[in-house]
Amino acid sequence: MATPITKAVIPVAGLGTRFLPATKAMPKEMLPVVDKPAIQYVVEEAVAAGLSDVLMITGRNKTALENHFDKVGELEQALLSKGDAEKLEKVKFSTDLADVHYVRQGDPMGLGHAVLRSKMHVGREPFAVLLGDDIIDERDVLLKRMLKVQQKRNTTVVALLEVDPSQTHLYGIATVEPTGDDDVVRVTGMVEKPAPGDAPSNLAVIGRYVLRPEIFEILESTPPGKGGEIQLTDALQALATGPEWAGGVHGVIFRGRRYDTGDRLDYLKAIVQLAVDRVDLGPEFRPWLVEFAAELDDRS
């Protein structure tokens, strides 16, 4: 019987250099997406999938993350005194959202190294890894489906997204075989950011993983790869081609809405896409956006 999954790991030690100077003193994960920091969307997704034990792999200057998920008594008291129940509820929601733990990554040696730092907390259980740059729309199921596939097949599971062939050099790309499920494939190989024209498919690995604990042993013996970092993709490749007892790797092909907040342009798109669908903002924002877009052609 497969071991129930209860823990989520979220690596958040990156410097966020693409967003400088905004991230000079503030973690990129705390940049607002409409009215919530990007990291809260990710934690909410983990909790919605049943994973309320959350470990964040942090680095220097990330104390704002800990403060966001901690109780702020003076702020709560101020809102209570004003009778602002709506804002008070939002503040308490992030405080009570999950049981959040923190461990420092130390040396910035890549995603694989960040995952390895979770070994003591995770133990000998399968666990989920969620990257903060990817926000999955709450109306579309991904992590729950991945957890279900892991429990059914007792395997390691990655999230796959079909991308334009011109974009494959930006991702880890999987070689796959079909299974009996339309949205599930068996991964037979992986390559990190292949050169243009060398990609084995257009199925890109995006920032959701459900890993068996065997990944730790593999990461411990994985040498630095591209960029001098320990690449999680290299460890997944070893699992995909490794012995049968390790469970192999399967992929869930995601066809829903994903918002990339790791790039400035995509970050702006994410805000607009999420805002237009908000019940409280969309009715006023959409007409303004249509009018604004119509005026763009008249601008020099």
C-alpha cells in the first residue's frame, strides 16, 4: 500500500534578480499578484490538495516570508478596533493557512540541492515539491491529480505542459510513452534545457513534483550539472532509467491555466489574467481593459 502524502516542500531561496530593484530588500515570492503575494497562492494550492505540512527552503533576506505566515497581533488588534472584519479575516487566513516550517538552503547550489535540504523533515515518505514561480489556477486540478497518480502507481510524478517547440530550450523536456490514461505518460528520459532543435518532445516539466524518498539518495550522488548546480532534472533522469524498485517516473499532462510569475512580462500577464476573472474586480476591470486595449493602436 502506498504511503499517504502529507508534506509539501517549497524552495524559496532564489535571489529574484529578474525583478531588481524591487527584490533588493523584498523576496520575489512576496511580490503581489493582484492582492496576495505569489507565495500564498502556492501554499493555498498545497493545502487544497490536503498538504498542510509545508516546508520552505529559504535563504538570506527571506524573513518577510516567515512574517507573512506568522501572527501579527498589533495589526489584528488595529483592524479589530476599526471594525474592519473583512481585512481581519484575510490577515488571519494567511496566519492559519498551514503548519509552515523553514530551513535555510545555505549554499545556492540549485533546485536539486534545495530539495535535498528537506530530507530531515520529509523522512522516508513521498512528498510534493511546488515551485513558487508557477501559479496554477485554483479552478484547474493538477496537484490533486498528481497525488492520485502517485498513490495508484507508487511512482514519482512530474507535471508536464505542452509548449511551443521554440520554447523547449527554456525547460526540462521529457521523453515519454503512453499509458492507459489519457493525461498520464511514463517518462523514459529527461534533459535540462536542450539546445534549440535537440528537444526529444515539446512536453516541458513545470514546477510541480510528487517525489518518492529515493530521490534523496540519488541527489546525494548527483554531480553538479548545468550552471554548476545540482539539477533535479538529472536526478529524475536517473530515476526514470533506474531499477524497477525505484518506481520510475510518470508525468501528468496539464491542460489547464498556469501563470508564470518568474518573468517580468509573464508576471504582468498573470496579474491581468487573474484580475479579470475576480468577482470583485472583473466587472469593472474588463470594460476598462477593453477600452484601454482599443486605444493602444492610436498611441505613437
